[in-house]
Amino acid sequence: MNKKVPDSKGHFGAYGGRFVPETLMPALLELNAAYKKYSKDRAFLKELSSLQKDFIGRPTALYFAGNLTEKLGGAKIYLKREDLCHTGAHKINNAIAQALLAKKMGKSRLIAETGAGQHGVATATGAALVGLECEIYMGSEDIRRQSLNVFRMRLLGAKVTEVSIGSRTLKDAINEALRDWTTNVRNTHYILGTVFGPHPYPVMVRDFQSVIGHEARKQILRAEKKLPDCLIACVGGGSNSIGLFFAFLRDNIRMIGVEAGGHGIESGEHAARFAGGSLGIFQGCKSYLLQNDDGNVLGTHSVSAGLDYASVGPEHSYLRDMKKIEYTYATDDEALAAFELLSRKEGIIPALESAHAIAEAVKIAPTMPKDSIIIVNLSGRGDKDVQEVARIKGIEL
Amino acid sequence: MSRIEQTFKQLKKSGRKALIPYIMTGDPSLDVTSKLIADLESAGADIIELGVPFSDPLADGPTIQRASERALQQGVTLRKVLDFVKKIRQTSQVPLILMTYYNPVFKFGIEAFAKEAADAGVDGLIIPDLIPDEADDFISAARRSKLDTIFLLAPTSTQERIKKVVKVSTGFIYYVSITGITGARLSIGGPMKDTLESVKGSTNKPVAVGFGISTPEEAAAVSKLADGVIVGSAIVRLIAEGKDVGEFVRNIKEAI
């Protein structure tokens, strides 16, 4: 039997669904109906496509990283340059689309959570563009790590609200955004930044991000006259990775999602949900979760705020079961080394999140033949991380 | 008929409304919670709602979030709450409801949890992040163990949602008075009154109202529209300040 995945309630096999307060259900059903309608609406799609081109700067380049390829001595490495998107990361693909949808739905206010600050900046940008009020929730620990992005959001006219309960990172910001949404659900749209949460978010965000893979597929066929052998992307919630992978799912090529290994799995200080988690229900859906035996959610650690999250998009859990995508992790140290390597070899400073994907390419490219091809999703640029990297290296700026 | 249904039936006969106070189990300690249950009962509580602490209580406002953190620091877990209820049952037969988020139950094992909760003496369950659409396994496990499943409705609820929630709720229906989180400011009238009337009109099951009720006056106004009044954050706040809850609860009881 070939069941539709996800089903009408957002179940990807055993994962996904809707686990939210009843207060939010009408809003989720309304959003689902609006998304269904506008995802087939020609005028909406035309407006979105025009913004993707002229505002975001799509298509982003697929760049052959010749120096890195030569240095590693194996597979040819291409970088999908999402770092060249307006505001510096793939997050804008989703934020602009959802802001446009919220406007069509007649909402007057946008809210969002942010970890690294990239999604907050993207949402604040979307709000400024479509002319809606905007409030961003951010953990106080992340505010410290990403102060530059906090100021950017404020410049864009958003209110940034500090969340200083729990672990003071991304998950606590999501709790607070969900509380705000529960309170202001009538006039507010919640722009969730990743392929997580209650249905329809995992599907909708995936669709808005899948432009990455659709472009990359065309671009690699044009450049190499064949499909790549391997795709690599980092996985926090999992939006940039599913965005790249989705268009290649039927091609039977190797896909690797790279989670944050932090200080290593044994240390307990990481965000590698597949390596160290188990099935759980968290912030709106069922998926792999870092939790203790009592079902409380564990604190996570990563040098990169954007990967520092206790659970992972339900479709990733499903595709892992289906053996379509394999998952591994890179430690803080490996990511930091990749951060410097790409900066020096290619003149591209990657986001620390994306540096996890580069770290995996560094591991596997040398083991692959020279005529094989890897595409790495360079999901964001590293300007936001420069201060934090300097701090880690003990350099005073 | 369950102990909760019986309670509502008897109150209805005498023309009274149920008072349902909420406290967080283990805040500030299990010993204090044990004493508080006795105090609440003697102050006139008809049913007591026991919170189970959770790391990410997304339906709760700051008062209960902090209570949850304090209880977690005491090492309180879902399993310990069940052991605690077993102990309470040696001295009290007041109907007890656990309010827990879904993940601890899921991790415990839905079937095992329902069985052990019933064995411990729990009467009903409220899970604020579980909607009927996702609750098939939970509902059948609860039915097998004769536990009441109390689902929530809100001012945003449509007729379709009301129908769905009413159908699977037993014991009573929990009507959330505001679009918001626990402890927010209550506003009587407006959408609350309209939806509540529409809920009452669609079922004979008792309806209790909670979220944001913090004074005897508010409790009195709500009790005119519903079969029961749930008071949580206001009591949890008194406990956090180390103040006596008996008098406050007695005043509410007199008002409804």
C-alpha cells in the first residue's frame, strides 16, 4: 500500500502531527487552508518568484570550489551559495514567503523565534517588506553570542524580546513564541523558521526552501552534464538540508545531513539528535529528541547557535528510516577548522552552521574518485560568527 | 460513574459549582505539596489538579513555569508524582487530576502510564498539548484503566472543534477562558462568554473554566456561566511567596 506522506494531518510515517494547545488548532487549520490555496495561486506564486529574483537575489550561484577540491585531492566540491542570499542565509527563502502569505491572510503582526539570529533577521526583513508589525523572541544566551544580529533586527524595525528562562537558547525562544501566538492568535502569524513544529509548518517550510535544490539540480546538470554523487548539508531543525535534498530525493544519490557534535557525543554536550536521542514529542510534533528517561528535554550544546536545538524536523526522521538520507555529526573543533579552511582556501567565510557541512566534505572528499561530485549547501555567511570565533580563539577585537 | 463525574453530579443536585485548585507537585517540596492538599481539601476544594513539572511548559505563563523549574530542581518526575499520589491516597479520597505535558507520558509508555496512574489513585488526566486528533492511543489506554480524559476548549474553538473535544472528554470539559497561557489576565464577556455558551449548549457534560481566574469576584462571575472554576497561578503565586492558601481558597469557595 502506498500511503500519502505526509497524510492530511501531517504525519510522516510515525513522525510529525500536531501537538499543540487547542487554542492554536483553528489557526493551524486556517494556515493549512491558506497555504493550500496560495501554493496553487498564480498571482501569489508570480509575486513570490519575482521577490526571489529581485529581492533575495535568486538563483544563487553553484560555485566550483577549485582550491578546496585541489587541497582535499578527491571529489569535485561545489558550493550552493545560499550565503549570497539577501540577509546572508537561506532563512530568507522561507521568511519572505510566509510574510507574503500572512499578508494575504490579513494578519497584522508577525512573530518568530531565532537562534543564530538569521531567521530573526530574515523575518524582520520580511515584515519590513510587506509592512507588518514584528516581534522576535531570542534566548539570552544567543543574544550574547549574536549581538550583531540583534542590532540588525532592531534596525529593521522589529522588537527583540529576550527569553531568559530554561536553557535560554532556541528551544526557549520557540516556547515563548508559541505562548505569544496562543495569546495573539487572531491577528498574528507565527513564522516558524524551520521544518519543525505542528503541521503544516514542516511541509510549508520545506516547500519554500526546496527552491535551493531545484536550482542546484539544474545548475549541476548544466555544469557537469550529470547529477552529483553526494549532497551534504548541516541539520539543525533541518530546513536548509531538506531544501537542498528534496529535489534530488528520487535520484538515488547519497545525501548526508550533518548535526552538531558539540564537544563529542560521549560528553553529552552536543545537539546530535540521531546519534544521542530517542522518539519524543516536543514543540508541536513527534520526532527524534534529546531527552532524559523522564521525558524532560535535555540542554544542548553547539558552537553554532543555529544547530543548537534538541529535536529535528519530522521528515528527516522519516527519510532516515527510509534510508534516503544518512546522518552524521561534526564537532565544534571540526567545524571551527572547516570555518578557517574555507575562509583561507576559497575566500568565503561560512556561517558556523554551514562549516559543519564543510567539515563532512573535508572528511569524505579525499576518499572519493576525482571525477565524482559533491554539492555542499553553504547555507549562510559567517560575518555573524566572526566575533564569537575571535572570542573562542582568545583574540580581543 | 467516575469519582469526578459523581462530584459534579452531587454538586449540581445541591445547586453548587465545583472548585478545582491547581498546584505544582513538588513545589517547593513533596512534603509541602502533601500538606497543601490537606489544606485545600479542608478549605473546600472539590477536585484537586496536580501539575507535573516539565522542562518546556509551553501552555504556561511565568508563574507556573517557575514552579515547574523549582519542582524539577527537587528531582520530581512523572514517576515520582505517581508514587506521591499513592501515598496521598492513604489519607485522602479527594478526586485528583494530573496535568502533565504529553512527552513525559509518551516516554513513560502510554499504556503503562494509564495503568500505573489508575493503580496509584489518579482519577483524570489533562494534557494541554494533546488534542483529540492525536489522542487515539491515549484515549483507549485511559478508558481501559477507567481514567477520565479531560480535553480543552478555548475562545477560538469552532463548532467543529467543540464537537470533537466534547465527544472524547470524560469527567468534564476544560474551557480555557482566554486566548493565552496560564496566569494571564481574564476578561469575562466577549468571545469567552459566547464560546462557553456554545459549548454548554452542545453537551450535558460538566464544563469547568480555567486560566486567569485570580479573585473571588472573577470566580463568582465565571461560576455563573460554568459548572466549575479552576484556579491555578493565583494559588501557585501564594505558595511561591510562602503565604497561606487556605483563606484564599475559602474566599473563592464562598464566592462561587
